Amino acid sequence: MPPIRSLIVATGSCIPPRRMPNDAFLESDFRAPDGKKIEKTNRQILDQFESITGIRERRYVSDEQLNSDIAAEAAKAALESSGVDRESLDAIIVAHNFGDVPAGSHTPDLVPSLAARVKFRLGILNPASAAWDLVFGCPGWLQGVIVADSMLRAGAARRVMVIGSETLSRVSDPHDRDSLIYADGAGAVILEAVETEEPVGILAHGVRSDTIEHLQMLVMARTYHPDALGDELYLKMEGRKLYKYALQTVAGSIRACLQKAGVGIEEVDKILIHQANGKMDEAIVAALYQSYNLPVPPDVLPMTIANLGNSSVATVPTLLDLILRGEVDGHRIEPGNLLVFASVGAGMHINAAVYRWTET
């Protein structure tokens, strides 16, 4: 009997409607962690931010939208693009970190699960279609794919939908310049078990968690504005420490995954890495190729962060869907292409997967 392979048979995404260019923050009251006003002008802050991250604008949800809404939209797009029967889904996994946070609030709404809400919005009647959430920081969507692959290979499922969806604009501190990096968005894939001798689909994956030394790089804490009332918490990031950690660890994790898959770096056509920081992603990929004493090939690193910002769990599935729809200039994915998926985020967690693309 041929082995079971996990293939991506559908993709979808939801790009929120509100464009927020950097100039939209020219009147912001940015503060340092000690609550004091930053001495630089906002123009200087924004120019420096763009030079470090590559972000020119980001997308935010409208006031009427919730995280589960855009997750459901991405799911619908995946179903409609493929013709997959929604009742045939054995599982729906929604990766996120903050649940549904209504406009004007910073309180997460996590019950019922977002996956259950998505299943409801899709109108799926099948009671055997299990729906659950996965919280794993920014690598959450890829971790969901890894879990789905394990289910499919074990024969526990035939079709699994994995969604990454987040509304970081609802948990960002408007007085913290690091919050400029955050954005909203949702991306979805459907994975299917296929029996084939051909080495296609997910070839290997790996996961790493460094919690002892690096647990507190992303935390929830109060606003930087000293006069703010209440005890609302916002997402806070140790940006420089995270940058250093990522450069030290992500390239090695990708290399280990390639070795596990039995493929060489010269076979890689595209690296779809979490869109956390444009300069950081470029440095990670440069470190990867440098470890092989090779230059970075042109067009191996598609990027969307300049226009979409960092939408956490949504960046990689959104990037994949946009490439397949021809909306990322200069990038295509063809049958036979070897893809690397990789992410790093809160925890600290790193994961990677090697995937051979095929027509479905």
C-alpha cells in the first residue's frame, strides 16, 4: 500500500479593508517604557521604523469585524476556490492568540472557541467535524498544519482545514511604537490525505520551544502612557532580543528540517517565512544560505510585510494564497517546486516544514 501524504488542496485568505499607512500615525503620542515622551519626532520614528522593518502600511479590520469573522471569510474562500464539500471536513483547526476582541475593548472573548464559531458560520452540520483552537504564538498556523499532517498520516482524518487568523490591532498599545508592526488578517488551507509513492506534499517538519531562557520576549502588560486609567493589557515585545534570538536559531531549524526531508538547499524554490520584520527575515535567510556557503538566490523569499504588516498566525497562509492567486509580483508556485515554511514567535517557538508542491 502506498504511504499517506498530506497535500494542500485549497487555500484562501481575508485581507481586511482598512489601509493604515505609516503617515496615519504622525499624530500618535508615542512613549518609552518608562512613560516619558520619546524625544524624536514622529516623522523620525516612522522613518526609522520603516527602514528597520520594511513596513510601509498595514491592514486593520473594520469596527464591525471580529477575528472569527475574517477566519470564516478565509475558510469560505478556500472552500469556494476548490469545490471541497464543507461537510467532508474531519477537523477545523483555528490558530490564533487573542480570540475575538470587540472594537473599543481589549478583553479577549474565547468561549466558545473560534473554531466552533467558524464551523457555525460555515453552516457545517456534520457532528464528526471536530473544531478546536490552537494557541502557539505566531507559529500557530504552521503548528496546526503539523498537527493536521500527523492526523492524516495516522488515518485519523482525511481532510483538515487549518486557519490562521488574528486581529492584533485590537491588542496593540497606541503609545508603544513597537505596535506599528502589528496588523490583522486571516489565511486558510485544506489538507487532504492522499496515498501515493511520489514524494509530494509535506516531506518533513520540526518544532522547537525555548521557554526556559526566552519565555518573556512577548508578554501582556499595561500601556506606556502614565496617565491611562484601568488595568487593560496590551501586547508587548522585546524586539531587539527577539531579533537576536531569531537570527541565532531559525536558520538552524530550517536546515535541520531540510536534512530530515533528505533534500538540499539548492532544491528550494521558495521560502515562505513568517512576515515578522522584513529585515529580520532577510537576515535569517541570508544566514541559512551562508551556512551552506551559498549566496541567496533571487526570488526565493516572497514578502508581503511591506503592505500587509505582521498579522501573526495569518502571514504565512495569506502569503501562500496570494502567490497562488498571482498577487505577489515576481513569484509563482509551480508543480514540483520545493517550498519551505517557517515561523518564530511567542514562547519562544520555532517551526518549519518542507513541502513539495503538486497539482491537486
